[in-house]
Amino acid sequence: MPQALVLHAPGDLRLEERPAGDPGPGQVRVRMAVGGICGSDLHYFNHGGFGAVRLREPMILGHEVAGHVEALGERVEGLSVGQLVAVSPSRPCGCCAWCLEGAPNHCENMRFYGSAMPFPHIQGAFREVLVADATQCVPADGLSAAEAAMVEPLAVCLHAMRRAGEMLGRAVLVTGCGPIGILSILAARRAGADLIVATDLEDLPLRMAREAGADVAIRASEGLDAYAGGKGRFDVLFECSGAEPALRAAIPAMRPRGVVVQLGLGGDMNVPLQAMTAKELSLRGSFRFHEEFATGVSLMRKGLIDVRPYVTATYGMADAAAAFAAAGDRAAGIKTQIAF
């Protein structure tokens, strides 16, 4: 029977047998190849959740995944057995008010892999075999499985670009150079950003930020005073750390009427509201994605965004605990993946 990585409590990750079943109409069975460990997976593993979201029953983790089609259900077209697919974890209902308004990432009945937001929890995709809707599976021909599993975090960043608005010629600040920060640099440059400055606390993420195309990479402790004169330099901030000090340090360097896009999810933050009000800054949240997933696959297949340098470690399922430890060490790597 296929195995899956099931979290029972913080630090209690077990390899268990879970049935897969046969694909129904409009579904495919996927033999999973690779899954990336996300920040939310780390929060579940280390703390049992984040904010008000808590683990209340055993849950299969994982939502950054890719694999090969193993079987097709009835009425499935455009996919073939053996084909590599990137599997989107986003499964909106398509009929609630938010879906009908064109905001499926806010679906009232969202079934997002590996999420403890609803109860019963939505089981994740860190498993050997997964039955998914065919609409979730985007052909990834020409990519490696490791690349295809990076589409999900890339889609998060592409959605953030849309939330930021016009990017052509803009000066951009990225705070936090983990996977989302690095991919935000790549996406912002592809969207037309001119100046990109990145900050982080560790040497490796800063080096990776430079390799990703940041014009300047600054240790966060050194501050942004050089960009704070004349009411600030940056048009757009992508705050990817989820850390309040990063946001506070960035505000003096923002130009009046700039845009702050909050991607990092590290818990509640005290926002410097008066300073933001005085500069007429717009604060925009950015949460998940939907249609951007297919765009991410397309950009990667065309060679317009290269994620390969940022997959820095891969572990087997039996070494999942070590994989989570590595994923939590930001000084040692960027993206850690698990091979199924």
C-alpha cells in the first residue's frame, strides 16, 4: 500500500500506509516524484500550526508537488500516462460568491492540500500516490520533477506581482530571501522591475539573492539608511519574512504612495500605521494563488525563470525528519525537497 508522511503532533511525523484508490471521472492518479517543504509545513512540524490555525487531527503534510501520471479517469483529455505534471494544491469550489467574483484563492470551500484551516483538515500531498482532479495537473514536459515542484511557490510570487500592480521601471525592495523572497526577485525582474534590493540576516540567502538578479543584497542588521533620504527610494516592498522588524525597517525607505505587499506569514505583526499613513502607503495582503499556477509552469518551460539553483537539498521519505531540520536551517539552504 502507498505510504504518506503524516503529522500527529509537533515533531511527530510518521510514515504510514494510506490507500490511494482509482481515479474517477475527470481525475488522474499520480505517482508522486518530489515535494518541497514550505514555511507552513515547517510551522505545522515545529509548532503544530501558525496563528489561530492549529493541528487538531493527524494530517498528511505537503502541497508543493510534482509527479508522473499513472492512470486516467474517464473524460480526461490533454494528459497521458507517464507524463510529468506539476500538481496545483489549489482546489476552489467554483461556485461560491468569491469564486464567482473571480477570487478563487478566497473560496469559501477551498480544499488546499495540507491545510489545518478547516476541520476535518485537508490532507496533503506528501505521499507516494495521489488521486487529483485533472484540472490541477499541468503538463511539465521538459522540466525535471524538482523544477516542477517549485511551481507552487513561484505561483505565490506571481500572484504577489499582480497584487503590487504596475512593475515596469519600479524600484523594488524584498525583505527575507528564503524561497519566496528569491522567487519574488525572479518574478519582479521578469515583470519589469528596474532596481531590486534584497535584505536578509544570513550570508547564503543574500548570495542567492544576488545570483537571482538582485542589484544589491544587504544584511538586514546594516539597515536601509542609504535609501531613506528624500522621503525614500522604493516604489514596492515585497515583505517575505513575516517578521515585524523587517517591515518597520523598510517603511522609511519607501517612497510616498508606494505599495507594501505582505507575503510572509509569521504571525501577527504590529504595523507602523502612522508612518505608513504619513507616506500614503498602500498595504496589500497577498495570499496563495490560482490561475497563476499554469503561468508559472509556462514561464519555467520557456526558460524565462530558472529555479534550479535554489533547490539545495533532497531527502528520501525515510529521512523526512532530517529534511524538516534542514528546511528550517536558513543559513544552510534555500529549498529542501523530499523525493518519493
